[in-house]
Amino acid sequence: MTVHDRDRLSMLFESALSRPAAERDLYLDEACSGDATLRRELASLLAAHTSAAEHFDALAASLHLAPPDDEQLVEALRAALAGTYRIERELGGGGMSRVFLAEEIALGRRVVIKTVPRETSAAVNLERFRREIAVIAQLQHPHIVPLLTANAGGQLLFYTMPYVAGESLRVKLAASGPLAVSEALAIWRDVLDALAHAHASAVVHRDVKPANILISGRNAIVADFGIARAIELSASPTNATITGPIGTPAYMAPEQANPHDPIDHRADIYSAGLVMYEMLAGRTPFRAATAREYITAHATQTPEPLPDRDIPPRVAELVMRCLAKEPEARPASANAILAELDDAPSAHGHRRLRRWMLAAAALTGVSVAMYAFRSNRAVPATSRSTRHVVADSVRQWYQRGKAEQHRRTREGSSVAMRLLERAVAADSEFANAWAAIALTAQFASIRGWHVNGRSPDSLVALAVRASRRAVDLDSTSVEAWTAAGKVAGTIDLEDRASALFALRRAIALDSNFAEAWFEFGLAEEEALDPKEAEHAWLRAAALDPANVQVLAFLAFHCLWYDDFAQGQRWADSAVALSPSYFLARDAAAYIAIARGQAATAARHAEAELRVGGHEPLIPPSILATAAIGQADTARATRFARQAESLVVNTSRPSKHEVSYLAAALAAVGDTSRAIRWLTAYSPRGDLHFQLHLKRDPGLRWIARVQPALLTPEPGTSR
Amino acid sequence: MTTSPPPEVSFTPLLDALARGERDALHTLFPLVYEELRAVARRQRRGWRGDLTLETTALVHEAYLKLVDQARVSAASRAHFLAVAAKAMRQILCNYAMHKRRLKRGGGIEHVPLDTDADVPEGPDLSDEHTAMLTALDDALRTLETVDRRQAEIVECRFFGGMSIDDTAEALATSPATVKRHWTLARTWLYREMKLRILDADA
């Protein structure tokens, strides 16, 4: 091969690499035009490319050679940042990520820009990542390095944070070895304070380690909150690139090693214990060198006792308790550790109070996107419900009201509303009753029902007011946060971040509350994250196996992702538990249609008709679609027309009804009418509507015929 | 750590010649830089007074940085100097890897006195895996030199010298775009060769 050939080879190789992987074969066919040897050579090189880059970097690192700067990355970053940030210099990276010091041009301030490793960012759904970051960006605390933005340029994903002058605890420990007990305690308190605040907002750090703790003056500030989790949550479910555990093996809690184990704030407690251990001992409590050894050590090894020095026994005992293998055996929360430290005699008796004032000061003037959470951000996490005693009679009204609401019928909602309003009239500080009112009003409003003289619009207003009141009254009530999440998801359909934020907070308060998991699943499904949704719904079903709503949504989920056999099992269980529940019937019917069992579908629709009254367009729509399955076009057309005529008689059909009507019209071959109905109900402003359009087997044709309907309209709210 | 005196050799005239395209200058310059790099490494070694915590490769790299830092070369010829030093780095590291393999094959019977045959002072070992990779890389680079000498030089600069695309382009009198393109190809090509060599050796 001549040098000229090498030039050609390098040009073709570069050009092939610049194309999406799926197009490369085609490109090679064209570019090599019959030169089989050249084509083989290029294909072989392309196959080796990714491993080659990784192995060269790894070899360079192991030989202590500086890996050549990935100029492409820096260039891509510069291009993506042009006009906004000016890169000053690279600060060095942790692991595969790169860290840059930059100037934010508009404000003239220094920021730190971190890139997400390319292998990881390729798997990340940017929109989702942004939403997750938006949740984290709401954390405001003197000991948390706030996140400013997250963005992408080409394949590059990066996020920014303010520049904190100082060194990391990693550097400090490397330079000075074990710290004085008083200094270690001061740093630990700051870290725990930051964790307590984040955990109260349902944000788990998942990568607490000395390198993420910055020492600035006399303060310790924790960086990279929730990034690990955000990356994990936003990884596309079909992409298997991110398979291993996310975190740093040396500081990872035992349960973090298994990606399927649920992780909660106690993983951070474990890591915080390790950090404190290292500050006191100058080394980690395990004899391990490699990632694998560390993971095994966390799971099996007993930590070595702390060295015999001037450590107060109560502190030593507390640190060792943080290192318990079982999350249940660790201190329950960061706040609990702080309380124990405060009880222990120390010179820092007054620090806590000052911290609170600092935290409160940091919060003043911070614009918080979520309407409901403004007032209680600075409220200490004590439960009002424990102080507020509800009279038995009031509690009974509340419980009966909830039971009525669970019937999920128009009548049920009406009775529930009367009972719950009676409850709050008698006791206006009963947070959970307000939460139940919010849920009842929200449920009725999206179905277009009038309840006790209230129009759907005034029901929305009531839902907002009631959920806000519930959270204000008791910021530790899981029901209040669940209602707030549900309502936030309704009033601004574009804004899943607020809903997810509130629901996470609910789950953090009580991870055994099935309703919160259910709502979380729904919000995730609407955010088009089926993996997370299914996980949440399975949790909800495990906690409350008789919850027909959860079973019905699991059935729909299976319908949407073409797992009809499993879907039928869920739907059958839901129907068996509650034969009059319309969603169970809907799910069962559409799964039957998908499986070619038109008669079964018709049976479910007729059963729904007999119960009557919920979403009247749906049974005839199902019957029309089922009739097409039996090749009875005349019958199908009759039912489709019947469904359409009902729109006129219904004051306000729900969007569910409209989507099923459209599916029926399309089934009988009238796509243009179907599109007209769908367009009339502004699907672009409604993520739940979008969900049906994108996932219902009867509506997937929309993507081909009318793709514009599937583009959400930014910033629309209902 | 003792402060090393600055290199006594003046590289500048040779670097200027190299910059003018006189490739012969390289034959004179290279042994000078190579010797100097070894000397710096030896001085550092003594400076450590028996502290064995640093790996040999780290030591060589330290020496490289020091040499680059101390050599009084003009800004105009800096890139050329870096390229020569990168070549020296390759030689030292690869010799070290080969020496280590010889020792291993000889079961440790063959004794190689420090600072004569071995190019660098001993430290904790390079792992067997990396020794194998380094040797395979050197072999593959030799093959690449016969196919496309420029690409091999780019690898020396980028990999062994840690030089930027721009510095490499300047030293080799070509454009950054060309360096980038060849680096991408050469890295992949070498990796494929190395894999074959390591597999062969294992078989």
C-alpha cells in the first residue's frame, strides 16, 4: 500500500466515522465502488475503532503518559459554548469526565463545566437529562454546589456549576493524612447538612466521596448532587451502554452494586460514613485495591475498627453504624446523625442554629418553579400531623370520602367531595383531607365532569388550592406531596419536572405509599420513560395488590409495548377485582382487539355500557373497532357514527374518549375525520394525550399520517 | 528532591536545522535528547533516595516533563524539540518493556546492572499486561513506519509525547486536520495489529 493509498484510506475512514453507524455500510458500498479489499479493510477498522480509542487512553494512563487531549471534544465544547462561555483551562477530570474552568461571558463570572463521558452521553436522552437536572437545580443550600445548566452540543453532554475556589477533600487528605477530630467533625456536619437538605427534596447524591467535597475556607461544599442518578434515569432503556452500577466503587454502598436494587438516601449515609472514616483514619476501612475488590468488600468485609486515637466513642460508634451492610441498620437519616452529634458533647453547640439561618438566607429570593413549595422550603422537617390531632368524626368523614373517591365514578366523586369538604369545614388544618379534595377534584376535572355544581375548570382551580394548602399544612405528609405531584402534572402538562419532584419527595417520605408510586409511574410514562414507569407501577402493585388502577395501567403499559399476553393477565386481574371499573374494561378490550379476539373485546365494551355513565364514547368506539376485527364493516360504521353523535350530547368529552373515537374512525377507514377530531382536542399541548397517540396500537398510524400532531407544543398548559 | 542542573547541551542549532527541513539533524539530535532524558531520570532516581513508590514509567514521564521544561529552546523550535523528546520517550519505555520481558523469560537469572543495559532505573513493575501491550505497540509501530512513516511519527508525538494536535502539526510541518485524520486511523490500525500480535504471542 502506498502513502497515497494511506491518505485515501484515512480520508474514507474519517468520513465513514462522521456518519451515523446505521449509514456506514451504505456509505462504504458507495465509496469503495467495487474495491472489495478496501471495503473489507475499512469495515474491519470501523469495527475496531471504539476499542482502539479506549485501549490507547487506558494504556497511556497506565504508563503515566498524559493521554493526548481529545481535541475534538474540546473543539465540540467550544463550539457548543460559543458566545455563552469562554473556556479558560482544563482543571483535570475525574474518571472519564473532563472538567474545565470557564468564564460565563454575560455575567463575567467563573464557572466549572463538566462533560459527561462520551460513551455515557450517547445513551442519554437529553430532554430527560435536562428535566432531571432541573429538579436538582432547585437545590439551594450553603453546603451544596448548585447546578446552573445542563446542555448538549453534538454528542457532548455537559453541565455547569459555579466555580468554588479551594481544594477537594481528596487533595486535602492526600496532602495531610488523617485530620484533627474537630476538623473532621466540622466537615462531616457540613456534608450531612447538605445531604439532609437534598434528601428532603428527594434527591439522592449516589456518589458521595472526598473528590466531590470541596473545602473552601472553613466550609465544606458538596458537588455533583444527583448527577449519577440523572444520567442513569435518562439513559434510554433500549441502550445497554450503561449497564454497570453508577458510582465510585471505593465509596459505593453495598446495595448500589446491583443496578436493580432500589437505592434511597441511605446509600448516601453509607458513603458519608466512609468519608468520615477516611478523615479520621487516613484510609478506607477495607483492604481492597481494585473496583471489583471494593464491591466485594462493601458487600462482605467487616470494616476495620477506627484507629485508637482521640475519637469520642460516640462518634466512632456512629461512623461504624453508617457502614452497616443493611440500609435498615444505618442511622435513619442525615438529620438523625446530626441530632446525635449535637447530643454528643462538642464545641459546636451553636453551629446548627447558625446553619439554619444561613440556609434560610440562601433561600430568600430564590425563584422556585413550583408554586406549592415556596412556603415550606424553610420549614424544619417536623411532622405537623404528629402534633395536629384530628377528631374521630372528622377522620371518619375523610376515610369515607377516600373510599368513595376510590370507586372512580362520577357519583363516587360527588359523594367524596361532599364528605371531604365537611371534613375540612370542621378542621381546616387537616392536611390529608385537603390532599384528598385535590385528588378528587383533579380526577373529575380531567374527565370533564361537573361535581356538586362545580365546572371542570373550577375543579382544576380547587385542586390547585387544596394541594397547596395540604403541603403548606404538613410538608411531611406523603399524601399532600402525592396530590401536589398529581395536580402539578395536570396544570402544566409540559412540566413533568415539577410533578416528578413532588412525587419523588412523596416517595422519599414514605416509600411504601402505593399511590405515590402509581402517580410517579404515570408521570414517567407521560415523560415517555416506560422503564421507569413500569418499575414504579410494579412497586405500587407489590405494595397494594388490590389497586385496580395500578393493574389497569400495567395492562395498558403492556398494550403499548406489545406484550399482549402479560397485558391480558394484568387486565383480567383488574376486571376480576372490579368488574365495573371502566379503565380495566378498556384495557381488557383493547388488548383483546390486539390479540384478534374481537368477541372478547365486545363483551368488555358491553359490560362497560351496562355500568354506564363514565366515558360514554368509549364503549361504542371499542365496539366499532372490534367489529372491524370481525370484518363486519356495517356494524363498525354504525358504532363509530353512534360514538361521534355522542360527542354532541356530551358537554365535554375527555381526551381519552376522543382518542378512542379517532381509533374507531380510523379502523373503519375514515382517517380524515379521525384527524379532525384529534386536532380539535389540541393534542400538542397535552402529554397524556400524546402518550395515547404515540403508544395506542389503534393510533400509531398518526406518526405516519400526521406527524405534526406528535410534536408537543412547548410551554402549553391547560 | 535535589534540583537538577539545566541540560548542558544546547539543542537550538540542531532544532533550527530540523525546522529548516534538514532531516539529518534528527540523527544528531535524537541521541542527545535520549541521553539527556536518561540522565534526568537517573538524577531523579537518586533524588528519591530509595523511595520505590513511584513506578518506573512514572519516573520516566517525570523526567520527560522536566527535560521539556528545562531545555532552553526557543518557542519557534519547541514543537520540534517535543517531537524528538517524544521519540526518546518511546525508545526508553519500549526498551524497558523489552528488558523486562527478557528478564521474565530468563527466569530472572540474567542480571542486568542498573544504568547500563537497562535504560531506566528500576521501580515497581509494569504489569505483564502492559508490558505485553507496550512491546506489541512498538512492533506494530515498526510495521507502520514501513507503510506510512508520517503516521508513525504522529503516534509518537500524540501518544508518547502527549502533544496536542496543533503542536504535532507544527513539528511535522503539516496541517492539524491531517494530523487528526491520520491519528484516528493510525490508532485504530495499530490497535488491530497489537491485538493480533498479543493473540499470536498467547497462542
